[in-house]
Amino acid sequence: MGEVIGKRVLHKGWLAARSTEVEFTGIQLTTTNPPSSVPTSPWMEAVVPGTVLATLVNKQLVPDPFYGLENEAIFDIADCGREYYTFWFFTTFECKLSNNQYVDLNFRAVNYSAEVYLNGYKEVLPKGMFRRHSIDVTDILHPDGQNLLAVLVYPPDHPGSIPPQGGQGGDHEIGKDVAAQYVEGWDWIAPIRDRNTGIWDEVSLSVTGPVKIVDPHLVSSFFDNYKRVYLHTTVELVNKSNSVAECSLNIQVGTELDGNICLVEHLQTQHVSIPAGAQVQYTFPRLFFYKPNLWWPNGMGKQSLYNVEITVDVNGFGESDSWNHHFGFRKIESHIDSATGGRLFKVNGQPIFIRGGNWILSDGLLRLSKKRYKTDIKFHADMNFNMMRCWGGGLAERPEFYHYCDIYGLLVWQEFWITGDVDGRGDPVSNPDGPLDHDLFLFCARDTVKLLRNHPSLALWVGGNEQVPPTDINSALKTDLQLHPYFESSIHHGSSEEELTPVLMDPSQYLDGTRIYVKGSMWDGFANGKGDFTDGPYEIQNPEDFFKDDYYQYGFNPEVGSVGMPVAATIRATMPPEGWQIPLFKKLPNGYVKEVPNPIWDYHKYIPYSKPGLVHDQILLYGTPTDLDDFCLKAQLVNYIQYRALLEGWTSRMWSKYTGVLIWKTQNPWTGLRGQFYDHLHDQTAGFYGCRSAAEPIHVQLNLATYFIEIVNTTSEELSDVAIEASVWNLEGECPYYKVFEKLNAPSKRTVSISEMNYPKSKNPEPVYFLLLKLYKMSDDGILSRNFYWLSLTGGDYKLLEPYREKKIPLTITSLTFIKGSSYEIRMHIQNTSKAPDSRSLLSSNNFIQESRNQDFDMLSLEAHAPERKKGNSLFEKMWQNFSREGSGVKVTEINGTETGVAFFLHLSVHASKKDHKDGEDTRILPVHYSGNYFSLVPGEVMTITINFEVPPGITPHVTLTGWNYSGNTVL
């Protein structure tokens, strides 16, 4: 019996040791002197995929570089030399082939070069962090099937050193290599001491028959207004045998139905003859589809995916190899918009207003996993984002990253490995000519294109960050990534095919040909389009400024950033007690306040909530913080306002001034304290939910500069017969202003100004008040959008909210829990049971039209009926009647209170119940997906929150509710 045809991943059983501590050669390690399976010094269990530093941290041989100042206690490669981080990796595997079987040993990426030894044979893996390696080891395997593998991994050739002033990319030496540039440190991360040396991506064996399939390319072309669609496919076929291979080449396209059943839509077989030892390229006859289900970005429609499977059968052998990939039928177009000067993207002919973020990478030690990628990408979809930009100083992201972008509908802007800081400017001034080996850069770039090109989420290639590649590299990329004629103009999708050039190369024969290539992140419709530094800014802003005419002058801002303070529990989990000290607030002669953070916050790149001379301290607007918990809570208030205003300011000028915006940045691959919507532990900041609100496909908002109410409709359907309910609430729980704007229409892909809010101009306005806006369908009161503001008449002074914390507002929380293995789904109805002194016909319940999207929990949807307000029926009662029939585990929790008012800034969190709980221990269960968080409820209002998470074995979860006037109530 031989091996099963296909791929087998080699991720378990790896050992590692520092090369200077191993006395044997690679030949000896893989023949006569292998390390013991029970590791003894210098050998240790290794993290593969991963890095040397990830292994050392895992074995607690160095401090955790993500904790406090511990990174400073780890030797930097500049001080200890490359040999210190040159490591052996060793494993064993079983593989015994049958007649006419072949096997390749594959490394999807190694940083930076390596020597591979298998059973005493040596193979050198050439340099380059972003390239695949495949070694035919058929003739090297042991006859008994027991095989010894040792890999000696060398760090980058130019790891560089860290100047005293730090800075972007250290001394920039890493730019001489084709490698990630962030590893010498940036203004959001400390230096990575081993420069990410290691086997950092998948290792596998691929077993085939005589013929192997290599790098298929799938392309869809569209005609007759997307009714007529073709799938084009080109594959490379390698005949590993010494005789002619007569092959049946099959392609099957299907859709997955419920229960893992696949509906086959196309099946085609072709005969191919491949000479002995030859590598040939074969293009299938195109497959015709009539009106297939299209793939749409998040917020525009479903992410329909087909499964494409290609197999090759060889006469006299049988199935020799197979390959499969999810594929989405979609067309992405892009041009510079004449009205705004910004780059405009279309998907399937529909303009898409870009609201997204800059992505660095998941983890600074490259501890990458499907589970973490899934959480990361779903978080971005949960924020209603539709694009992620993979920044040039980071990675060519992995197929798993792209897989979840395909699933959740995130378009991806993928940059190559050029950044202005490391490739042409900075302190010290860096080398403008890119890496030393231009051919290596281009090899890695072309290989990356082949690795990623079949993903529908991949939207465009960009040469570099705030810089263009050297002329020869840029020219080669521009040529290699030129568009096929089918994709050059938006008119083609509606044209008859015969109107195009009669003889064309099949689009699948291009390296890509379906996506634009832009030479740099500030060129050709991004920033001012000319490469001048017109992205940013990267600090706290006055929220109303985002709405002003002079805030940003260009159509598409690829980077605009701000604050990102996490919750107090994250600070305690990632820093010793001396790092729990909040900043000193130093008053300056000009009346502004400068924040002075403690040294640990400073090391973790804390960005202040003030900009003396331009922006008053936004945390002090709520009163002087007393401790870490108070500081972090007030920071969350600012986070929410800051990022909601940023996106609402951009969408207020959708298409009239802007075509898109990407926030710098969405996450941290380290425990940094700036520019993030969730921290490295996967707990969200309130900014996450500010974005989630502002980036809704249909949204009601208040223009903070004009105080006009606006409707944003980014969908392809016109909104008609809708209404807006605006209610103002004071700190006494009264509703001094209430108005309904009825019979409204909002055209597709437009922002419409409805009416000015009259309340601030009315008699005796409150200095601090709450505003609740609800956009709803008049036919059934179904909520399309809900938006809650806290506002001030006196320049943003919210100190009156401080005594409001003493108000005890009663809540009733009704919970229903579903458990499936380790997965939990909890549905909570949270009601503010205080009564308003004056009775008004409010939309007191949030009967949202759509359930939260992208639910992973497999269960029946719990339908909520629409209220009949005019008859006085209780929506909550109707919801509960339906809710209580669907399952068991119902729990009702009452939070007592005697006063009437807004339950302000409620925050749910999930914790582990432990009998041996230690004081100060971080009990949070992370990650958790919430349909909403950091929310407020006016008197009588009810909201449904869905919570999804997984728990480790033996852990019982409980849910805690905190808020501005609530302090840690366990509600489930």
C-alpha cells in the first residue's frame, strides 16, 4: 500500500535548537545522530509554523516580549549576532510510496534562507521571506517509510540595528532583504529581536502519481450585463515519470448545499498527452454560466462561493493529483473619479464606497492560525468594513487570511514589500533603491501573485507604502500585472463579446490580468495622487472637524489614524502594576493639557487623547480620571465618538467629496496602545462599535458640524416610505424634545440631508443631553438604523455626566442560552424599565429588520415580530412569546434602581467561573462576538444582543454587565 494522494501538513513533533549548541551536522542529524524524541538540552519543542522567538517564548526561555518592558530583556540580533538566532528545526515523518508515486516536500515560506537535510541528503532553500519552496524527495525517502528531516534556518542577511531614537524600521538595513520591514520596530511596535527568523508558514508533503498539478489560475469574464459568464482555467502539469503520460484532465464546478452536499453545475473532461519529464501549460475550454450567483463585498450582498475541483487521471495509474479552491464570480473595476479625484471601486458594476482599515498582521511573532485569522476577519466584517489594506511593511498575507476575507466579504488591497521609511527616506535616510536583489524581489512578487490570485476578495496590487518600487521593479510589475482586455474598461461587461478584439489570449493565461496595479499608496487616486505626503493625520481630533469642508482635501485617504486605548483588564493582563499608573495631566501656559504617560505606556507606543494647541484633552472632558478603570472607561467614550465621527464625516460627503477612507489601523500585532479597534488579546474597544454603527449600509446620523440629520444609503436599492424618530433625553430622564420626520426617501448610494435638529436652538436647552435617532420603515416600524449620541452645548464639556454615575436605573435582562459542544450563543433582551414622566409614542423597542449577519452558530433564527404601536402592544412581550418557545435555559435578571433615566454606555463581557480564582486574575473569555456593545437605552427601551463565543473544556462562562452607572453586575 502506498500513500494517499494529496497533501499532508507537517506541523507536529518539531524540535528546535540553537545551531551553535548542536555538535552534529545536518547529515549526522538525519542519519546516525538524530535528537531524542523526548527532547533534552539543547533541543526543545518547537513552534512550527512560527519563529525562533515564538519557540523561545513558548518554552519560557526568554521573557514574553508582549508584556511590560520584557522585550528589553531579550537579546537583539544586532547585539548578539545572526548566529544566536540561527536554529535547527527537526522532525520525523512516515511516508512509504508505492510504484509510480512521487512526493514533494513543501515549505510555503521560510525567513530567510535554509539548508534542508532529509535522510542525509542536502538541499539549499534560496533567500526570500515571501516565496514557496518545493523539493522532490521521492528518491530520498527511506524504504521502511521512516524519515528524518532537519532544517537549518538563517536570519535575514541584513537584520540591522536599532538606533537610540528608534523610529520607523530601525536603521532600515532590513530593506536590503526581501522581508517584512516592521521587525526593526515602528511607531506602533517594538523591535522583534529575531527579525522573525524561522519556518513561519506551512510545511507539507504532497503525494502524487506521475503527473502533478501546479498553480491553476481561475478567471471569470462577464458579458451581457452579467447574464453571460465564463470560467477560464489554465493549469501547469508536470510529468514526473520517465514515460509519456496520457491524461484525463477534469474540472468540476459545484455549489455547496446544506449537509455538505455539493450540487455539480459543470463537469468537463479533456485528454492531454504530456512528454516524459515535461512541464506543460494547459488551458481548458471555457465553461459557460448563465446568471451565476455573484460574490459581493460585505454590505452589498451575499458572498456566494463555488467549489472548483481539478483532477488529473493518468492511464494505467488512476487519479494522479487533485486541486480544489473556492471561487467567487465577481468583477472588480477601478478608476479615478472625475468628481472627487479619488479612486473609485466598482464590484459587479456597482460603485462601492470604501470604508475599511489598514492591516499589519495578526501576530508579531507570526503565531498564525486559522482560528485567529477567522476571528480577525470576522471582527472587520462585524464593523461593517468592506476593505482591508495589507500594508507594505508587513506580510504578503497567507491563503488562510484570504479565505476568511472571501467568506466574510472583505476586499483586500495587497502591497508588496516597499515602504518609504525603509526605502528612500527616514532617519537615518534609507536606501531608495529597494532590496539589493531586484530579481529576488520580482521572483517573490510573482510567486505571491500565483499563491493568492484565485481569491475573489483580492482587489488590487500596490507597489509600496508611501513609496514606489525602484524603476525596474515597478516597470516589471506593471507589465506582469497588466489588465486583460476583458478587464480594461467598465463597458466590456455590457458588450457583446464579438465587439472586442476577435483574437485574444485566454485571461487565465495571464499572471493575473484581472486587478489593477497601482505603484504606490499615495499615487493614482489615493491621497493627492502624486506621492506627496497627504495621508494622515494620526492623532486625536475634534469630532466635529471630520464633517468640515477643510478637514481633508482629497478623494480617498489611505491612512487616517487616531487613539486606541484598550480596557483596563487588558492593561492589567499585559503590564506589571507599575504600568497601571494613568498619565499625568500637565497644564500648559496656552490652556491645553499635555498627557505624560508612564514609561511602560510610552514603550508600548501610547498615543495621547490631547493635541495641545489644537485638541483639548478628550478624556478630561468627562472629569479627571481617578484610577486605571476610570481612565479606560472614559477612553472608551472617546474611542466611540472619535471613530464614529470619522466615518460619519466621510460618509456625509460620499461621492460628492470622497470615494473612500482606510483607518490607520484596525489592530495591533503586539500589545500596543494606539490605533486599534481590538487589542492583541482580542477584546474590542468601544471604537469598534463606533465604526460598526457609522459604517452600516443604511445609516442615520447627525452631522456634528451643521447639526443636520442625514440618511446614508450605500445599498443599490432606493429607500422609500421611511421615517426618522428623533428624541432628546436629559439627565433627569425627561424627554424635552421629540419629533418624527415622515415619508422620507433616500436614493441608492446617496447621503441625504433631512432636517436641522432644532433642539439646541430651543428655549433652555440642557448643557449635556442625549439624542436618539431611529430610522424605520413606516409600513411596520422595522428599525433600519439606530444611533445614540451624547452631546454638549459648551464645547464638549461632559463633566455633568460625572454625578450621573450615581443614578440607579433599573434594568430587566432576559437571557436564553444555546450550547453546541464548546460553542455558546446567548441571546439577551435588555430593557430599561424606568418610566419617562411624560408618555410619548416612542419606538421603544429595537425591532431591527435584519438579524446580525455572518452568524457561525447553526440554529434556527428567532424571528421578532413588528410592533403595533398605535394599539399600544408591547414589542417586548411579543418577542418574548416567540423567544421562550425556542429553547430552554431561560434566566431573568433584575437590576434594581429607583430612578428614571438613560442606562448609559452599557458594556457586556464574558468571564470564566473558577473556584480557585486568584485576585487580579484576568477571567475574560476571548474572543467574543457581540451583535452590539457599548450601548445605551432610553427609558422603556429594549434591545436584543446576541453573544457568540467558545469556552475551554471544564469552564463555565458567566456574563457581566458594566456601564457608566453600573458597576459589574453578573447577569448570567
